[in-house]
Amino acid sequence: MQKHYNITVEGKVQGVWYRKSTQEKAKTLKIKGHVKNLPNGNVYIEAEGDKNQLSQLLEWCAIGPEFAKVDTVSFEEVDLQFFKSFDILR
């Protein structure tokens, strides 16, 4: 069953290729949605997939790319949006 998670990643997650790396990981996991930087320095992700796919993404988000330093990852489940791809938003 498909689920939709709104994920917020806090820490040193901007300027370290976090969005591009998230997009690559999401595509590998066949997750749809998007990722964007927030003005407060966090990264925001909307992701749709099954529970196993989303669990793997959350585990990856807690580590991130090589130069990231993740402090916290939080998420909430909301209604599906039926994304067609996984994009980086500006």
C-alpha cells in the first residue's frame, strides 16, 4: 500500500549535495515526490512509496551524503499526492 511522508531533515544539510543525493536515492528506491531547501537551513522532502521503500529512505536521510551532518529527521504521514517522478524544487 502506497504512503505519503512529509519529511524534514535538520542539521548541516544545505550546500552538501543533499537534495541531489536524495533524488538519486529516491530513484533507486522507486520513490516519487520532491525535495527542496527551506529558508531556515533544513531540507524538506515529500515522498511516496510503500512502507519498506519509505523506511529505507528515512534511514538514508538520517545519514545523508558524505559531507552532511544530520541532527534530526522527522516525518508525518499525509494523504497521497500521486507524484509521477522525484524532482528537486528550487
